[in-house]
Amino acid sequence: MTNTQTSIFDKERYKPKSSFTVTEFCSGIGGFRLGLEAIGGKIVLSSEIDKYAIQTYKHWFNENSEGDLFDYKTNDIPDHDILTAGFPCQPFSVAGVVSNKHWDKTKPENLKKKSGFQYTDQKEGGDQGQVFNGLLKIIKRKRPKVIILENVRGLLSHDKGNTWQVIQEELKKAQYDIHFKVIDAVHWVPQHRRRVFIVGFDKKQFDTNKVDFFSFPTEPSTELKIGSILQKRVKEKYTLKDGTWNSLQTIRERNRSLPKGQKKGFGYSIVDRDGPSRTLTKRYFKDGAEILINQQNKNPRRLTPLEGLRLMGFNKIEEQFNSSSEIFVVSDSQAFRQLGNAVVPSVVEAVGREVLRTIENN
């Protein structure tokens, strides 16, 4: 498939003068890797704990990304220019309470707290809410020139903004100059995907007081259509069964008569092929209703994993396989879980170019 989604102002975009080194924590399926490799980045360490994401990463990049960031000793981590992490978003996607104190899971009162820094989910790898603290320790020990973090935009408003305040304060205490922006990936891929990008520069290595020290990339004016990433022929298993389709319609009709706050279910959305879709989430193949494709004389259908790959902008991965059946070595459910958790490579590339511009100009 021809990549029409990742061009970023060919004439104007910044071209780095030299290569740079990158660590990729919470690496998932390599969104940060693809984005930064496109502009000269060299990955010196990838770290992931989800066994299925590790399988996909190994299959795509022929490298083992298995590693828990809590287990690394300082000398285990190579020196690097940029530290990246798409740290778990689930702790900040639900309501909860955040404490300024480090969480002590031996205290019974803290075991009741299930969001923010206290969030735990053994199915997702344990103490997800503590990942930021683990990253902070690595940042303090290794002093990368730049950190680039990504999360759901709900991070900024979680616990009335207290969570974000704590994160900023801790990074500033570590002597990093912090910049952040909510970026909608719709300018690079045909889906609305609003995520907060956090960029920090080591104040011990940069004079961050300069005027216009760093700016996030200007968003392209490109209008992308989800119709451009759809396959012409798909297997029948992706078409909704009558029972599922009837149930979705029944829920929608019932919800129309209910006041806000009493509505049940996630509803559904049949996308306009001439426009972008809603956000692809990790629950997609479980619920699958937020992005449905209309079909003639048939019930709507879900996306295929290949279409999900394209929707997330992982075009380079598709190009390296001869058949779409070879791309994923995990189930459809796991494929969408990984894609829904991923970061869009072309957005990373755009942010990375501005980071490099700042590094090389200072």
C-alpha cells in the first residue's frame, strides 16, 4: 500500500544532521521506534512486559523487547539521547484519587485505591500506576537529553488536574524543562486520536530560557479518508451477526429515551468513508462498535487487523510482508488490543523532528 498518510511538509520538514540514540520503555509494538527511526534514531533498548506485544515486536523487528523497567539496574541501561515511553493510560482513564506521597502497597488503605498512581491490574502486568515513578528513577539516573512521553488526554484532567500537577512537579524537580500539547493524529492518519505528548529537556544540558526554545510541530492541513485504508475484500467473519447488529440498534434506541448518565452500552458508529473515524481503542475487537463499515445488502462489518494497522499509520510494517496474513502472529483480539494501545508513528516523527531541531540549534 502506498503511504499517503505520513508525509509532513516535504519541503519544510526538518532533516536531522546526525543520528541519535533512543530508549523505548513500555515499547508496545514499536510506534516510537518507527517514528524516530524515520529521522535517524537508533534504538539501544526496548522494554515491554506484555507477552503478546513482545511476540509482535519480535516478529516485526527481529529483536527481543522483553524487560520490566523496575528490574533494570543503572548499568543495564545504555546511555542514550532520548528516552521515550507510552506509559499505561488505563490509570488515568478512570476516576480516582491521586496522592502526592509515594504509594505503599503494604498499607491497607492504599489497596482500595484503583486509579491514578495507585492503579493495579494483574492482567495488564501489575502496578501500572507506578510506571511513571519507575520511569522517573531511570530519568534521574541516566539523564537523557530529552524525554518524550505519550498518554491519553485524560491525564491532564485526572483527579481535577492533581495527577498532572504531580507529574510536572516531579519532572521539574529532576531539572527538566517541560512542554506538553494535546495532538490529534487525524492530521496524519484517518482517525481522531487525541493524545497528550510531553517533551522534557535536561536543563543541565540546555539553556531552556531562550525565547522560542521549543515548539510542537504545526499540524498538516491534509484531509484523510478512512476509505483510503479499507480492503476491497474481507472475510465474512468481520460482518456483524444478526444478533449482534440487532442488539446494537436496540441499545441505541433505548438510550435515546434515557437521560445522560443512565445510558448503557458503548453504542456504535458507522463511519463515513470520506472522512476520519473515531478513536481505535484496545477494546475494539471485544466491543467493535465504535468503528463500523457499511456494506451493501449486508450488516455492517468491523475493521480487519490490516485495516487497523493502516489506521494507526504502521505502513512500514505492511510493506515488509508479502501477505497480510503474515503480519500478525497473535489473535485478532490481541492485534487490536496492541493497536489500540499504540502511538501513531507519524505523529512521533513530527514531534521528533522538532526535538532534533531544538537539540541541534542549542
